[in-house]
Amino acid sequence: MKPLQISPETAIMLAEKLKLPLEQIMHMPQHILIQKMMDLEKDQQSTKK
């Protein structure tokens, strides 16, 4: 599996927000990363209410 096609800045931001190592972010399957990002967005929206 090839690494995700995202910028280094985006990868660092995702690693910090998802509290995961950068290497894990870069080698994570795209569909799993998208799901984690959606979960993160739901959590952020629920805390704003």
C-alpha cells in the first residue's frame, strides 16, 4: 500500500488532532482515515452545542 497523498502539514495536523503517530497516519488506509476524521468532526460539533 502506498502512503496517502496528503501534504506534510496536513499529516502533522491530523496526527495531532487524532492523537496518533505520524507514521500511522501516513500508512493508514484512506477509508479508515476518512472515518476517523468524520468521528473527530462529530465530536467537535457536539462540544460546540
